[in-house]
Amino acid sequence: MFYLLTLPFRIFFGLLFAMLFLPLTLLFLPFLVLRLVIKTAVMLFVLPFVLLAALFAVGVAVVAVVFALLAPLLPFALVALIVWAVMRASRPAYAR
């Protein structure tokens, strides 16, 4: 309700200050354009490094997930390696 009561005043003062500050905004317009140009140039310079860092982070995350999924299988792999080593060491000698 308070919003509707103050609406005419806010419209009036909003338009008044917009008209008063219009010359100031036109004065600062070249600086805003220069800011936009500098931000764009910096973004174009930094973007490849950000993409490389993101790619590296994704690679590290994939390695971490693979290790986390395969870590519970390491004891079985160790037992299989021991069995393979014992079987290889105890091969019978063949006659030539």
C-alpha cells in the first residue's frame, strides 16, 4: 500500500533527477565505452588461460573419480598379481 501511495512522488522525482543527471551521464559516456573496451580486451586475453585452467581442473577431477572408483578393486588386483607370480614361478619344466 505504501508503494502505491508514494508512486507519484517517485515517478516525479525519478524523472526530475533523470533530467538533471542526463548531461552528467552524457559526459561519462566515453569513459563507460572505454571501460567496456578495456574489459573486452582483458577478457579476450585472459579467456584462453581460464579455459586451460578449467580443462586442467576437469582432467584432475576425472583422474580423481577414476582413482576413487578403482581404489576398492586394488586388493583384488594385488591378490591376482600374487597368484599370477606364484603360477609363473612354479611352471613345470618341459622336456625338449
